[in-house]
Amino acid sequence: MNDAAFLPASPNSVARFFDDQLQNCRYATIRRRASAIRFAHVLSDLPCPIGHSDVFLSMRRAARMKGRRPKQVLGLTRPLLDKMLAACPDTLSGMRDAALLSVGYDTLCRSSELSWMRVEDVHSEPRRIYIPRAKNDPFGDGRMAQITQGTRDRMTIWLTQSKIKSGALFRGLHTGKISGTHLETSSIRRIVKAAARRAGLRREAIRLSGHSMRVGAAQDLLHQGRNMIAIMTAGGWKNIEIVARYLEHAELSNRSELLTSSSEYHPEGTQF
């Protein structure tokens, strides 16, 4: 910015850059760019400007003006999922969409993890899927996730009809022909929204995204009485704050239902 040197970047130029970004960017975007700047300096063995007081104050201004709370997507809970699965057509794309939605819900995967899935990662006995890569798994340790028999059946139908034997599990379709490469995360988001609209969930479709299966499954686990550790293990989370944010809406909804039911029930003799 303003012909300032990029490597190494001065704290003052980085602070002014972040202040300028406040006009059009969210706080989460500024944080990602701060991480990118830090990474570039570390790789170049240069002193990092991100820890300087000028940059720290600039980030504080961004947090106060924009707010640090990210926008929450709508969770694709079981009732919504069942409606969307029932509306999937008996076509090749419909079979793929049904398998994708089911796998995403059962495994609590991010859209990027669904994109990276391979046929070789599917285990028939027991019903499991190996998730080799994740955003919070930089060393590729991976994790195993359970799937239901219904999800297994939908995947079998998709793989049988598509004749995919190896490689990317979920692929794009163009004029009825199957792509040789994996689906992009943006395509997964569009598939989720399109499936919701087919099911008549037009209002919900606006708030759904490729992460909605992950959020909705976590919320359902909470309603089933699972504790935080069990939910974090199921979804591969390592940060409890992120999980708590996902579950907040489910907890508030549950409390609202309890308050509504309690206000409607008035035992005999109760005085108001």
C-alpha cells in the first residue's frame, strides 16, 4: 500500500493497511490477512510486524468497529435434512446430492473435508469414513468418522450409478457427464442451497452453507444429551469456543421450547 515495502513490512504500514481495510472488510478477514503477513515473514526469516503495538492497536480498532463475532450459518438439523433427502430426484445428480448431504451430516465434516474425500477413504465394515485432511490438522493425522446404514446405502447407489471406482468421492456433473476432479467447496455450498429450495425451504436456503451439515449435526448431538467432549470428538474440533458458538443457537432454542411449554402448563390451583 502506498509503495510501502512488503518484505519486510513496517508496523506502521501494516497498521495503516488494516485501518484502510476497515472500510469494506469484516474483522475475520483482517485477521486472516494478519496471519498471512505473519506467515510470509516467518518463512522469510524476517522480524514480524504483527506483534508491534501499532498493529495491535489497529486490530483492536477493527474488533471494536466491526465486532469479532462471525455470522452464524443455519444448522442443517435432522428435520431439515430429511426433507431435503426426500426431495432429491432419482437422477445421477440427485443421488450424488443425497450421498453428499448424508455424509456431511454423519461425519460433521467441513465442506473442504467433503471436497477432499476419496473412494479409498470409505470403509464398508464397520461403516466408517477416514477423513485424511482438515483445516485444524496441518500434519495430516486424520480421523475416523462413523456413518449410518442409510448413508452407506446412499453412497453405494451413487458410486454404482456413477461407476466411480477410485479417486474423488464427490464430483461435478456437466451435461450428464461426471468430472474427473473433486467438487469445489463453492459447488458444495450451491448443492446444499439447491437441495433446500427443491424441498420448499426457500427461506432456509438463504442461510444454509457448506458448513450447515456440520453445525446442524452438532446441535442435534446436544439435544440428544451428548456432552461437549463427545461433540468435539465427533466433529474433530480442538477449540471449545468454536463448538460453543455453534451450539449456542441450539441451546437457546431448547430453552425457548422449555419456557413455552412451561408457560402453557398450569396445574390446578396455580394462582397468577
